[in-house]
Amino acid sequence: MIDTLNFFGIQIILLLVVTSVHTYLGLHVIRRGIVFSDLALDQLAAFGVIVGIGLGIQGGSTGSYLVSFIAVLFGSILLAYVKPNNSNIPHEAIIGILYGLALVASIMVADKMSGGAAYVTQTLSGTMLWVNWPLVWITVVVYVLLSFFHYKVRDRMIALTEHPCHSNEDNFWDFLFFISLGIITVLIVPIAGVLLAYGFLMIPAATAALFTKEWGKALKIGWAVGFGASLLGLFSSYFFKLPYGPTLVLALGLFFIIGLIIRLINPDRA
């Protein structure tokens, strides 16, 4: 009984913290039209983990997180500063290419390692079932610090999202935005895996965007959807013996589909 309560306590706190920060950053990603930027950073983080293991660094260790952070730092710089002037090549093309290169590089590195295929699978599906309290509290502290930072600079970030002008100053703030995505990616990918990490960021924010353009309302809707769907996935996985990560992704997707149906029935309702 105590072990069960401890398990649910860890999972619920982690899900609450993760969905809150990811929803806010996800709204920025959607409104900027760079919907694969986080997926690219997620895959770079996974690449860092695999490279670290290949170098003899244990996954989940400080060294593993450091290598993963270096990979997403490189990606954040590219996403912030490499923006083609040619209108025929959208920024999303750069993001897609970066994701493809990170995925192929991960597979190639893993191919040279004993049991490499298992490491690739683990970076996709994560290990949320085995999260412990120390890791949860580290995640909470980092997410709280990021939340405080983004609250203080919210006007600047929102202005950048809604009225980009691609100046050198904007590029710097873009870098701060992408490195924020990178930090949460480094923390969440080894736990949740690439696919669920991407789901946490995109699906609650996309569901909220169906109903409102107001930042405050969108955050409330996104937080409610993200946390509610995550709880549904958590309990469904536990009681019906379903794989955890995929079940959470499906639960998030279910809420998004329900949102789509509601908007079809009431297209003019704000």
C-alpha cells in the first residue's frame, strides 16, 4: 500500500510540474509555427544520452545530462541564429533537417554499440515508471526557476512570438527561448522519452489553442487538459496493465480529439 501511494505521489507531482511549464512553452511554439522545434531538441537530447553511453557514461548520471545539454545547446544556437533569408526555405525546414540528422546520428551511434537498439527504444519510450524522489525534486526546482524567469520576461517573450522582427536582439531572445526548451528537454527526455516529451509540450497547448487566443485562458485550458489527460493515462496504465508512455500519449491525444469535436459542434464559441 505504501509503495503504491509513493508511486502515485511521485508520478502526480512530476506530471503536475511538467504539464504546467510545457503548456506555456508549447503555446509559444504553436503560435510561432515552429511545431517541430521541440521534437528536434528532444531528439538531440536523446542523441546526447546515447553518445554518453557510448563513451562509458551511465544514463541518468550528471555526465549524461551534461553531454545531452551540450547537444541541445548546439541545437538551440542553430534554431535561434540560422534563419534562411530565402522565402522559399521556411524556418521549419531547418528544424526538420535538424531533427532528421539527430535521429539518423542517434541510430548510427547506437548501431556501433552492444545493445544499441535497446538504447534507441529507451530514448523513445522513456523510464517514467522508475522515477525517484530525488530526480523529481531536481526537476521541480529547475522548472520553478524556469517558470520564474519566463514570468519576469513574459511581455518580451510574448511580443517576440506575436510580432517577430528578426533583429539581432530578437535572435538573442530566441536563443533564450530555445535554450529554455532545451533545458526541460534534457530533464524530461531520459524520463519520458522523445515521443511523450513532445506530447507534453504540443498536445495540451494545441487543445487550448482551439478555444482561445488569450494567453491567460489558454494556459488554464492547457494546464487542465494536460494534467487531466495525464492522470487518465497514469491510472489507465496502472489498473489495465498498459505501457505507461504510450498510454499517456493516447490519453493526451484523446483530449485533443474531444476538443476538435467540441469545436466542430460549436465553431463560434470562444
